[in-house]
Amino acid sequence: MSMLPAGKVLAFAAQGERRCLGVRRADGRLVCPYGAVLDGASARDQCARCAQLDRSRSVAADTMADDPRPYGVYLAYFGPGLLKVGITAAERGPARLVEQGAVAYAWLGRGPLMAARRAEALLGSALAVPDRFAKAAKRAARGALPPVPDRVAELEQLHCAAQELAGWPETLQPVEFACADHTELFGLDRIPGEVAELGGMTPGAEIVGEVLTGVGSDVYLRLAMTGGAGPAGGTGAVGGTGPVGVAGWGGGGVAVMDARMLSGWVLGAAVGRVTTVPVRAVGAGAGEREGEGAGRQEGLF
């Protein structure tokens, strides 16, 4: 989010083909040996074979049960009724909650990996708490969030119920309830009630707009659609700092873009002054769950 502050003007175009980013390793990435071309409408930045290699040694895929690091179990709030349970390496602190775009969260326990996994499964079976939500549901909830005290109360109620469950793992140390809220961090008050969404990039497609705020991988932009003056000094993949003129769509419409869809593209300066990526109603063509596929949870652990 520090790279895309509110007021930043973006003016970029997709060049060539979108390519797989290869296999992740602790010291960087290995180039995709297949030179795979990716779908521009997908949030995935790997081809199926590179993703499979990643999952061969992955906590998310339960193929790394010997990880000795301590883990935290958390409860994340995305909106009324949208509360999930998850785990993350304790050394990462709240980074995973920020990546997911959690509106608020509270730690539930801390301990070894398998104990954290058992607690996660316990909440799922005993309290029907899910471990993820569709991105469309999270986006919709941001437009009508209740006051902070209501969010805290909903989190606290689930926190108490979870810690009273029979079968709590003995090696998982309970954590006293304390709610952290991301209203200010995400600039949630800058998100309007009516928001469209940007579709996938295609070769030559351009996005021109002014950043309102960022929530997880979602970036909210006031778009230049038709007849706009364009960004002042927009000479690179990220344009200048002047205002964007917007006309012809919603009186200066706002759309949300999943920044993960940009991974794998070579981005160059926009040639035109308007956004040419398809704009659609929020939720149209949606339904993908968080991570867009089984085990797609980069950076989680």
C-alpha cells in the first residue's frame, strides 16, 4: 500500500503476453521452465505445473507438517456474518491479515503448527467457521460496514465461543481477546457505496485512474473512461501526480482492481487517456474463492 498511496495516478498498458512467474523459493523464484502463458482474467501468477511444484513443500497443502516455527491462530472479520479462522507463522505478525484485506481481527491462540491446524479444524466442525470467503463477498461487505463497536462485539463473541470448545489442543496457548481494526490503515471511509470492478487485462489494454485506497490485493481507482484530460506527466507505467479527468461513466466512476491480475505482465506507459479494460458490476463473473483455487495462499505461512 505504501507504493500506491491515495492520490497516486496510474497510467499503464499491458505489453506482450502474460507469463508464469515460476516457482517460489526462499531466496527468490525459479523461472518457469515451460514458458507458460497465463489467462489475463485470473488472479493466479503461476501455471498449473509450477503451482504443483510449490505445493510439494507447502504448509497450505499439508505437505510441510514438520515446520518447527510457532503459529498463530486468528479470527478475521470482513463484514457482518463474514468471520473466518486461519493460521499464519507467528513471525509474520499481522501481515497475512493485511494481505487478505481483513477489516478487523483478533488472535485466538499460539503454538506448534499441528496444534494450530487442529484448532482451525475444530472451529470449522464445531462452530461452522469457514477458512475463507469469496472475494466478491468481501468486496460487497466493505460498502456497508457497521460501526467499529459492532465489529468488535461480533469478533469477541466468536472468540469466547471458540476458547470454550471441548477438544482445544493442549499445546495451543490461548490468547486473550484484543481486536485490531484496519479502518484507518485501509482507508475504508474512501470506498463509495457503488463500485464497479475491472476485468482481466489483455495485450494492449490500458488502465488510467487515480488511486483512492487499497485493501489487501484490491486497489480502488477513480477511472478515466472517456473524454478525460489524462494524468499530468504520465510518462511511465505509473504516471504523474496530477488529477485524472473523468467523464462519461458514472460521473467519475470508481472501480476495484485485483492487483494480482497484473502479475506476469510487462507494463509500459499508457498511450491513451482512458481505461480500456472491461468494467463490470461487482460480482459479475465472480465466485472464485480466496486464493483462486485449492491451496493458492501465497505468503500465508
